Amino acid sequence: DVTGGNYLVIPTVSPSGLPVQAIDSDAFAHHTELVRVTLPESVRTIYQRAFTGCSSLVTVDLPEGLETIGSHAFSQCASLREIKEINIPNSVTHIGAQAFEECTSLTSVTISSTVNQSMKGWAYLLEGTFYDCVSLETVILPDNLDRIGDKCFAGCLSLQRLELPDQINVDDYAFANCTALTEVIVNGSLSTGSAAFWRCSSLRHVAGAGHSLLHSSHAFSGCFALTELTVTDTLEQWALNEEEEITEKFPYVSIVHCADGDVTYNGQTGVPSLKFASQGDGTCAVTGIGTYPDGDVVIPAVSDEGDTVVEIRGFSEMAMVRSLTIPTSVTTIKSLNKCYELTHIVYEGTVAEWNAISFGKDWLSPYSHITVYCTDGEISLEG
């Protein structure tokens, strides 16, 4: 039943007299005219891609008896803001991977304690569930959440504060590039995968966890503003950690607040230096790295001298570089050869703009495996 051409009301009973219990895979995919959808209480399952690409869809009324939201069910619903007061019903026991990926108007979500619950009662979120939900400001997680999957909230550019439950596992790149995130509160121990909070460039304070913060693979790499930690350890317990390990994992931290006092460090400050060569016409090239203690290199659009950065050259054999952020002003990349640790490039433009860049001969090393993250998609590069 469609009202006014854009309001879809799914009936409780089908024409054959059977109850409507599921929305089939791809059932309404890419119906760009849909603005609102109301599902009956009889629906238990929304299968994969059921509403993917419904770019005008603003509101979905999810019934309280709903149990399963399949993978990509609402992905790329760019106008979606309201999912029954933005709460996932308590009856939902499964949310598939990337179910709400690129819902760019979604502002708030509350996760039920029953989502993807294991036999032991732990809930978890699969990879990419809210990936690139760029307007998402508020996330409320249940106390029994055990795991947040790869890239689950990556690219949520409006998320400002995050509170995590005890004994949480945050997988690879789960909150990567959440550039507005300023504070993370951990209510207990924290286990992180590689680059879990990578490039959260506004993150200033992490509080609540103890020495488990150090049990990570560069979880906070590229968090240049992270100068302060608050931990549950006493001074005596924190002193058991090697200072070298602390300064490696948190190179910009200048103070750690322990339960019974503070510890200070000589945290690095400012943006690490790059080398520029002016081309005499208001433009310049980046020709290398001066002092860059962190492996995440950010190239600005404009040099300190006011020249527009249009070219990257002289980056061969930069062994310390793990990731590279490139502005849209760059039109030529001569060489990234022998940057063997480089696995990620963040490009601040679209895939089409990336493909328009002029690349030098043999600009990548053989056997390189690099992912380029553009504003509208990803590119895999093989050397």
C-alpha cells in the first residue's frame, strides 16, 4: 500500500491471507521515491539489501517484534534520520554487516543488549554496521557489548563523545577517521585491534582504562591532539609499564592521571614537519619528511609559505610511513616507491578525482598492497 507515491505501508496479511513475516532481499532496493516506510507487527525479518539505496527514505517504523536486520538492509539510505526514535527494538537479535552503512543523515542510534547475542550473553556489532554515517553524533551502547567489528563506526565524522562498556574488544579501524571525536570513556578494560581510533585528529582525552590501553597495535595512531590519559591504575601499577612503550603508543601525551597522582611526559607538540619546494608560481611540491615521529603523514593543501601543494615527490624509501593523507590540490604523485610500511592513503576527494591524478612511472613498489579511502569509496592498489 503506497500513499501519495512515497509513503509505503506494508500490510499485516498478504492477498493470499498469510501473515507478512519478512521483507525479501532487494525487495525495495533503490526505490528512490520512498520517503517513509511502516512495517506491521507481524514482520520478523528484513533480509539483506531490502531497502539499500533508498536515498530519499527519511523514516522507517520498525515493529517491536522484529528479530533480524540483514546485511546492507538500509545501506546508502542517505536521507534516513528516524528509525522509530532511532532505537533498535529490543526484539532484534541480529544486525548484519554494513546494515546502515552510508546512512549519511542518521544522527543517533541506541543499540539493544540483545543484538547478535552469543550463548554467553555477550552482544556484538559486525563490521561496517554504521560505516560512513557522517552525521551520527550519538551512540549508546549496551553494557553487555563484547565486540565492535572492523570499521563499524569508521568515518562517523560528527561523533564527538564515546562511552565504552567494560571488557570491550574494539576491532581494526572500528572508529577510524572519526575526526570530531574528542573524548573516549572506557568503563573497564579495553582490547583494541590495529588502528582502532586511527586519525581521530580531535581526540584529546581517553579515560577509564588502565594498562590495557597499551595492549594495542597503534590503536591511537594519528591522534595528534591526544595529550591526556586518565587511568584506573595507581602510580605504582602504572610505573610497571616501560616509558618507551608509553611514548611509542601515545607520542603526544604529556600527562597521565592515575588513581593516586599524575605522571608527566615530554609529549611531542605541533604538526610534524614536511619539506616543500616552491615552483615559483604560487604552487609547490612536497619533497620529503623532516621530523615525523608518527607514521601517519598528513599533507596540507597549502604550505607554510602559502603555496598550494600540487605535487608529491621524493617520498621513496620512507620506511616509517604507514599512512598518508593527501588533499585534492595534489595533481601529480611522482613516487611512493619503497614505502614498504604504507598500507593506507586517505584522499580528501572522490574516486574520480583520484583517478585524474598524474602518476609517475613505477610510482609504487612491487608487492605493495594499499587501500585508498576516498570520500565516496575505496580503491585497492597493487604494486
